[in-house]
Amino acid sequence: MRRMGHAQRFCVIAQARTGSEYLTTRLNEHPQIVCHRELFNPHAVYSGLGSAFKARLPSVEFRDAEPLAALEQVAALSEEAFPEKRVFGFKLFLKHNQDVRKHVRADVSYRLIVLERRNKLAQFVSTQTARATGQWTARANKKGEAKPSNKPSAVADGPPEPMAVDIDRLAHFVEISTKRYALFNKRITDREGVLHLHSEDLDERFAEVLEFLGVDVTPELRIVRLRQNPAPLVERVSNWDAVVKWLESHGHADWAVA
């Protein structure tokens, strides 16, 4: 398998609703970086390539059968599409392709950005809201205002209605999420080239991320994705008192302040 000649490779290790799309987009705006999205999403290959190159992406069937070969195929397309971008990366969720997870852990030429959200209540509510509305991302329009992306036309504009949080599902979500990160981090304990990052610190540490990837820090980069649900959690959860009681009893009272 021939490997493409990017000067640096990296992988953003994350889960849904941790700010990975925001980070991916900001990195993609850098003149030296191409950062693809969910190349190993079970349903599709989400890249950062334009329409002229998307037709040449590996199929889901080939990608699943030959994940590392498919990764190199995307890298080759990236070099062709963005010859000026010497740093190649993509994001990989902790439940995505196991072979690729092993590959980026073992191949130390990859730098790893492990992105986690401290406030898992906020992550849970954001996930449930996105599933209910079908709106997973938000972009800024030319006026800098939030504009929904991939949102079905049947979904009404405006903030979503407050949702009742199922405490048992929240507890299960927190347990599984914590275990997945713990297991991955255990496997890279002694690995070099790892940056641990929390989504709550993305803006203040963005320059550090660029330095970690070995590129120039460019403060003029645009921010094109905004918070989809800027309202406080207390306004987005209908059974707030019950949720706070559970948080306090499990040592997570600080999650209630977001």
C-alpha cells in the first residue's frame, strides 16, 4: 500500500456532540491543513472534498472491507485536491472502525487529538435534541447569523421545545462514554504525539492545536459554525429538578451550571 506524502498526519478522536465538527471546520480553514469529517461513519464517507472529487471517494462497501486502503485513497485525493495543504487529518469516533482505531494508535506518525466534552449532560441533551430535530450542524450565513445545516424542511425554525431527560438513559450514556474514553486513553498511555482537549476549551486552546500540528498560527481564521443550542440547559430540560438531583447524587453537580 503506497502512502501519500503529507508532511504530517493527525486524527481527531471524539464522540458525537463534543465540538468535533466545530474543530474540524476551523482546522480546514487553515491554509496548510485538510481535515476530513467522518470518513468511517457507518452510513457514508463524509470528507472535506469538493464535488469534483466526491465521486471518486471510496464506496462504503470498499471502505468497510479495506479500511486502510480506503484511507490512503482519501489521502491521495486530498493531495490532488489541496496540493498546498501539507497536513492531512480526519475525525474518528470511538465507536467507528476498529481497524482504523488500532492503526492510528499504533502508527506514531499520526498525531492524535483526543477531544472530550466535560459536561456530559450537555452532550446528552445535545445528542437527543439533534436526533429529535434532525439538525446536527449549524453554519453562519453571510451576516454571521446561525443558519441550520442538514435540517429537514419539516422541522420548524426557532429553539427546540424543552425535553424530558430519561435519567436511566442519561446514566447509561455517561457510563458508556466514560468507559470508551478511559479504554482508548489507557491504550495510548505511553504514546507520544497526543493532545488531550476538552470542547469547552476549544477557542482558548486553538492556537495550541495548530502548534501541535506544526503549522502557522493564523488568528484571522473565520468561525463558521455556531452553537446550535445556545440556551442554558435549565431552559432546554423540562424535568430539571430531577436531573439536578441525579447529578448531585453522582458527583456531577457542576454540569448543571452550563
